[in-house]
Amino acid sequence: MRILFLRRCEKAVILPERKDVHAMELRHVLGNTWVAEANTALLPVYKITEKDIVLIDTGYAKLDRSGLTAMIEDNGFHLRGVICSHAHFDHSGNVRYLQQRCGARAAAHIIEAGISVNPDAYRANYVALTYGKSRQLFLEECFTADVIIGPEDDHLDMAGARFGILQLPGHSAGHIGIVTPDGAAYLGDCLIDHDQIAAAKLPTSMFIARDLESKQRLHELDAPAYIVAHKQVLTDRAAFDALIDENIAFIHAKERELLDDLTDGMTFSDWIAAFCRREDIRTHNELKFSVVERNFSNFAAWLTDSGRIAIQREFCAKRYYRA
């Protein structure tokens, strides 16, 4: 179904026909489930028939569009549908393009669908940016979902196939995982792999308490294969459980580091500056800094909610203290 009250985005810019580009490599997972190797993520591909496919997530607009188009066209695939795990630009960047180029129907969780409808709403994921900058950067990432996934839904029927829905909020408000008809569980960004953990300055998590709950619940998930968007396929149960625990431990390690960075009475600017000095974060890129600021703010909110820090307000400035 379509939510009628959502305003459509401005008209998409359709890129010219590709010239000589390399198609994304397809890797077999199991049964009819494959993954396409995007630049930074794995994009699950489910083959309904030899030529009819459903794609899960779509990668970056700028980095992945040509390779994704080549993968579809070089294989003679008919893209019947797209399922979105969440509305971050490295996952939903090509949804509208594929709707228009391929006639594919797109499904998204109701929260993520609302965020995706135009750049002003999309700014909810990047609140440190101005509205003008959000419109400049994210017009291509906006789309109107054809099918809405509700917060209680546990499955989705698309193109004659039934996909399981895993409600995994936390990384984003309406983040979901998707289980293919073969039973392969795509976890989106609920988990990241070991290399991503080693490289990350802070986890990207909107609601950290819920994110931790979602991660912990993955211990109860039984699947023949687990697809981690960035960027791993696991079939060994012990390795999967270990990765869950490593992701949870990473959040708690960063919790301790942020508390160590805090001197009582710091403003938010003082505190994030101390964190960035220790982590040697020197970016002048507005988008990259907005991600750092957002992630840090989410940690500060979680530490406040959990009673680890207290806030005092002086002339509308927040000052943070260890509780």
C-alpha cells in the first residue's frame, strides 16, 4: 500500500546511460540468495526465477549506481522489487533511481519511509546539517515507498515470494533485518564486522539502549547464513555469536572512553572536542562531521537516560557532570 499523505520528492535526476563500467560481482550465499559486492556493503539479491530478482538495499548513489545498473542489465535481470533495511544514504541511495529506471516497487518500514520522502524529512538522520545542506546532499536519496512495513510486521510478500522481517530498531528508528525465502538473514547495520569495529571512531546508533537490545536478541536468531551489510557472510554459529558480543562490547568500550573524556562542567562543545582530540578526528568535511556530532550526541543522550551523567543548564547552555 502507499501512504497517501506523504509528499513526493522533487523529480529525480536520472543518470545518462552507462558506458563502460564494471558490474558488481555476485557471490552465492545459499539457494537462490546471492549478494552483490557494492563499494562498502553487501546487497542481497534473491532470485525468484533465473531472471526475476528482489534486491535488498541499494548502496550509495554516487559510488554504486553504475555498478548496480551494470549488474542488473548485464545479467538480464528483471528487478521486481527493492526492500530497504533503513534510510541511510549508503543503503537507500539508489531506490528512487531503480523505481524509475526498472519499474521496481520499493518497501520500507513506516518510520524510514517517512524520513525518506524528501530532504527536509531526511535531515532527521543528519540533524547537524542545515536544511539547505541536506537538500543539496540528499535529494537523490529520497523516495516514496510503494509498500509500507509496519512495526509489528514479521513478513513481507513481494513478487510472489515471502520474506521474513526482523524488527531491529536502534541503529535507526525503524531499522529492520530481512530473511530471504531460503532462510538467509540479512542484518543490515545491526552488526558490523570486525574490521569495521577496528576502524570506527564511534558506533552509528540512534537509540543505543534499543540497539543493544536488538543486538542481544540476535543470539536467539537461528539461520543457515547471516549477512552483515558491512561486509561479511557468516555460516558458523559460534562466529556469529562472537561477532554479536564484539559489537556489544564495542559500544560499552566507547561508553567508558566518553566518560573518561568528560571533565565535570564541560559543555557539549568542550566534551566532543576532547573526544575528537583523543581520537584524532580532524575532518573539515561537513557531512562527516555531522555524523560524528550525531553519534556523539546519541551517546550523550543514552548516558543521560541511563543515569551515568547529569545535565545542568546555565543560560541555556548544557553542562555535563558525572552522576
